[in-house]
Amino acid sequence: MEPEKIKRMESVSSASVPLKRIAYFLCFLSVLLLTEGKKPTKPKCPALCTCTKDNALCENARSIPRSVPPDVISLSFVRSGFTEILEGSFILTPSLQLLLFTSNSFDVISDDAFIGLPHLEYLFIENNNIKSISRHSFRGLKSLIHLDDPGHYGLFENLDHLLSSLASNRSLANNNLQTLPKDIFKGLDSLTNVDLRGNSFNCDCKLKWLVEWLDTTNATVEEIYCENPPEYKKRKIRSLSSKDFDCIITEFAASQLLPYQSLSIDTFTYMNDEYVVIAQPFTGKCIFLEWDHVEKTFRNYDNITGTSTVVCKPIVIETQLYVIVAQLFGGSHIYKRDSFANKFIKIQDIEILKIRKPNDIETFKIENNWYFVVADSSKAGFTTVYKWNGNGFYSHQSLHQWYRDTDVEYLEIARTPQTVRTPHLILSSSSQRPVIYQWNKSTKLFTNQTDIPNMEDVYAVKHFTVKGDVYICLTRFIGDSKVMKWGGSSFVDIQRMPSRGSMVFQPLQINNYQYAILGSDYSFTQVYNWDAEKAKFVKFQELNIQAPRSFTHVSINKHNFLFASSFKGRTQIYTHVIVDLSA
């Protein structure tokens, strides 16, 4: 391109900029001249409304008007046709100081329905059909003073005919409210009067917050009454207290499945960490699990490989971890955790002539000495107590030979209320009633004391305590399982549970909750919760577990888990969930 043409184009381009600006200015000037002298149009009185200087009354309105004359500070709705007060319904009328709704048909007030009304002081909603108010319906009403009788304040100077018909009406009064969402009055710091009369309140956990609020608010609240439940009918809500509401419920929620069958499950603390060990009879392993703090699940930590493993019992002496591994074949052994090699090392074999068919192991400590006892279920075996001697465990006492013991339980009970509790063992057997042994302090041995009468065919006995009283759960495969209480000289019946096919009836305490879980090979597992008033267990949940053999509580990082073994299916982990129905 020629240099002269380029120069001419550049000059034209640069000249076009001020020309555009001049054009824009002329357009703006013409618009200004056209609108000069004209004031913005004020909103007219909405259809179906009557307006005075500062009041507006809308009757039979089908919707909430988006705007009203700017001088209106009082807006009333009577016999309107809209069914809901939506979010931001009054966002374009920020000057309102009073709102009244009476004899309308709307039944829902949404969140932030009155947002954008910083000056609203009086809100009256009565004789409507309200069934639901959202939790944040009144959010933003920081200047609100009264939720009360409109006749008290003389705010409708030009609406005398309306006032005469509303003399007995109240704000949120005379609606169809059965409850109110928690914290609905939160943020209403200027509130001095509230009237909720004429509603059919259901005084359940959802209304517990209102009872607490009535005790703390400085606002004047007209007397209100319960309509339900029947035991509280016509009772003043103000007369209730937080103790009248039992709003905390619990449940066991499925959390994790482990892809293997299992028999026994135990938990232990080692080096300030919590672990779980699971006996797998078919693979012959003791599987150790640890908590994964990142993934929030249990993961494999280590294992001990054997054959036909039925029990993996951990015992921590001082800072050393030992594991007693009971096996149906190949003998039973004791392993030690070698911290330097970071693995388990076998240190001892258990007498194969005494322990032929181990079925249960219990560990305990008496007078600073550690023991464990193995229940032997063979025809020629001996249930035997072993004692730690500083280097290993040696046979301390043989109990109950030739009786095919299926379970052993260690517990402490007092023979009389005045005596101290002493160590006891209860041995369950397939051939006779459960036998109770008492520790003899002088001989350092367990001596045979008595049995539990009328309780044949007891597979296992497990104990728990409530307010110092000792109870036991007795599992029976055929017939009723039982809960019994120690009466000072013997155990007495407290409760029976139908339990055909049961091989585990395990009491568990989680925080302040006492449970008993009854497993079955033929039906659902039944979870019972202890009722303090009735002093017995009440059923509250079912779990679907195939052939359960043990239930173990594991607590990690303030989380509580229930491990459920399964002889025929997969091992299941449940989370203990606490739900506050008043929240």
C-alpha cells in the first residue's frame, strides 16, 4: 500500500473517535431534554387495595403487590386468595413498619418471607390457615417488637371498621399450627410480645426448644396449651421442662463389610493405638485391623497364620503385646509382638493334652497378676487357668474336666452387700448347668461354689453392671435365653427372651447406653436397650446377620462401632449413631 493512502486512513481513523463521542453526547442531551421537568411516577395503590396517606388495606387480593405508595407504612391483607408468602415478598416495600394478615387462606410462610423490611416493628398473622412456617421465615426482622394483638396499639387510625372486627384476633394465633421450627425467633432481639394462642400444638420433641425458649425469653408470651400427645392434652406448655422430653434415640447403622467369615472379635489398646483382632476359622488366621484416620475405615494391620483358628485373644502386660491363638487342630500357641522386627513371633505352645478343643478364652488380672483361662469343649479336655510368670504363661489350675465347657466368663461379685467384690468364674457347659467358681485369696485358686439352677443347655454367660448391680445374660440354643440379677447369694430371673438358634447373647455398654444383642442362626439379630424405669431390656432394632457368633464394641476417636462376626457370611461393622429429635 502507498504511504500517502496509509497516512490518509490513519487521519480519518483518529478523527472518528471525537465524532463518536459527540454523537453519544447529542443522544444523551436529547433524552435529557425530553425528560426534563418530569418527576418519577409514584407507585399507584394496588388493585383490590384501599390506600390512605400511610395505610393500605388489601381485600380479596390474589397476590401480594410488588409495590405500594412510598408513604404507606402499614399494610393489611384480609380474605386474600394467595396460598403462600414467598421469599422476598416485600423486598420492594422497605418502609413498612406494620404488616397484618387476617382471615386469609395461605398456609405456608417460606424462608426469608419478610426479608428487606428493616423498619418492621409489628407483625400480626391471625385467623389464617397456616400449617407450616419455615425456620427462617422471620429472618432479618431486627426491629420487630410485637407479635401480638393489633388492637392494643392504635395503629389503624383510618381503619376503625377493621379494628372492630379484629378486637379478639392475635398474631400467629388461631391458625392450624401443630409445631414451630426451632430458632424461629432467633435474631428478633427487639421482640417484646408474642401470642401463639388458638393453635393445636403437638408437644413432642420438635417443640422442646419452645419450652426452653419460654424459660429464657424476656418477651411477654400469652399462655398456650398442648393438644397432643394425650398425656399432655390441655397442659400449659410453660409448665413443661426439658426433662419431660425423651428426644435422644440411637441406632446401629451399617458402616463397613469385611469379606470373610469370623468367630471371635476382640479389641485392645497397644502403644496408644486401638486395634481389632478377628479369628477366621476357615483361613486359620488372626487378622489385625487398625483405624485409617484419612479414609475413616478399618484396614489390615497384620496377621498371624495358623489352622482352624477359633479365638485370637490379646493381652497387654506392661508394654508388651501377647496373643493367645486357640486352634481346633495343630495345637494352640502364644505369640509376642516383636517391635524391632515389627511382626508376631511364636514364643510358647499350650499344653495339647489339656487343651484339646478350645472354645473360649478369658483374660483377667487379680492382685497384680495376669491370668487367662481356656474353656475346653472336648470330652477329654480340661478347662485350665494359666498365669504369667514374667517370661511366659504356665498352667496354674485345672477346672471342670470332662464337662465339655463352651464358655468362660470372669466377673467380680460380692457374697453380701457388706462384703467387697471378689473374682469369680462362670463356666458354661453342654453337659450340665453353669457352674460358679469363687477366688480363694489364701490359696490363690478358684474353688467350686454353686451352680445356676434350672438353666440347662446354656451355651454362654456374659455379665454387665447397672448402678452397681451385677446381671448376666445366658444364651440358650433351644429354649429361652435369660437375663438374671445377682441377689447376694444366687442369681434370680429378671427377663426371658425367645431365642431358638441363638449362640450369642452379648451385653454391651456404649457411653451411657446399655445394650444386649441376641443373635440367631434362624432369624434376625435382636438388639435390646436397657430401660432404667422398667429395669429390663426393651427391643428397639433388628440386624440382618448370618449366624452371628460374637458382638464387640470398638471405640476410636470418639466414634463407636459394633463388630458383628458371622460364621456363614461376611463380618459386619456398624456405627453407633445418636440422633437428637429435638434438633
